[in-house]
Amino acid sequence: DAGITQSPRHKVTETGTPVTLRCHQTENHRYMYWYRQDPGHGLRLIHYSYGVKDTDKGEVSDGYSVSRSKTEDFLLTLESATSSQTSVYFCATRPREDQPQHFGDGTRLSIL
Amino acid sequence: AQSVTQLGSHVSVSEGALVLLRCNYSSSVPPYLFWYVQYPNQGLQLLLKYTTGATLVKGINGFEAEFKKSETSFHLTKPSAHMSDAAEYFCAVSDPYDKLIFGTGTRLQVFP
């Protein structure tokens, strides 16, 4: 798992509340990613980071924001959660562009 | 732009039988190709990758895949299925300095 810890592992919350998911890595990898996994869609990229304070949007970024103030932490925030954001969220890291991504164990988020 | 198509969302085999999971890709540049495996309630684990060089790639757990440029395919095979191979498998494509694009996944069931 390349030293990736996602927290929390499970969360249930209500529509309209803010939610922050944390990804912490111990391998000093430069690149970090947030994906969501939904049945029939595989994994879709939400946001990614290629260094401290350097982030960019992925395929499904609407309704999400990210921050990376330290190499080891990449935060995903849902400013006002909606039921369509119920999903399993995965963080991934990789050290260089030519290396494969390593994945955390995921956060299961339910928005009621 | 890159894309991936996995043929068959579910594949069932008997223990000891050949496993064949199909993946076709589209890429405007020479692709990097990956197969990942996901066990229940876990993140994705890299099975194997193709970047350059030999077109037959061997991975972990006895899996291998062959890159066929003329067919734009990267099918995953294993000669003899084991019960422990039951999982979801994802094919992914990336150009050398881009993000991963995942297929929608194939769930492999292995029957005794």
C-alpha cells in the first residue's frame, strides 16, 4: 500500500454538510490523486497534485476541492455534500511519472 | 485522448480453467498499460504493467498480459484459475506523462 492511510474509512453524513477526507502517505511521493469508484464507472479521477500547492482538476471535479500544504497530506473536501457524491473514494500516489500508482484502502462515504 | 474498454463486466470460470479478461484501448501515443486487481473492501493492487520493450508481460500471482498494437489489446490471462483469484480486475491506460484512465472493471468468479 506504499504507506497510504485514508481517513476516515467510513462516514455517513447528511446532504448539505461539509466533508473532508484525508490521504496521508509516508513514502514522500510527489504525485497524489483522488478517485471515486462507482458501479459501472470504474475509477474516475477527481483531482490530482504534482507537488505541494500544485493541484489540478480531473474528470469529475465539480463539487470537490483539494488542498496539499505538505507533501504527505492530500485533502479532499466536499463543500456541501449531495447524495450523488455517495461513493467509495480512493487516494493514490506515485513517485515519478513513469512509475505506477499505489492505492489506499478507500473511504466509503454515504450521504443521506 | 486515451480510453479503455473492458469486454464483459462478469466472467465466471471453474477452478483450474483458463482465465481470459479482455481489454482494448485507444491512445494517440504509445501507451502505458496496466492491470490492477481489487479484492473486497480493499484498494487496487498492481498486477502488471507494460511500458516499453517485451510485449508479453508477466505479473504477480501467475498472471500475464500481451500487448498487441495491431489489435489495440492488452488481454489478461492465467493458465489455471484458483479460488483466491476471485476479485475485480481493472485495465488502465496512460500516456507516459498523463493520468490513468480506467476501464469499468471485470468481476471474476471462480467456481470449485
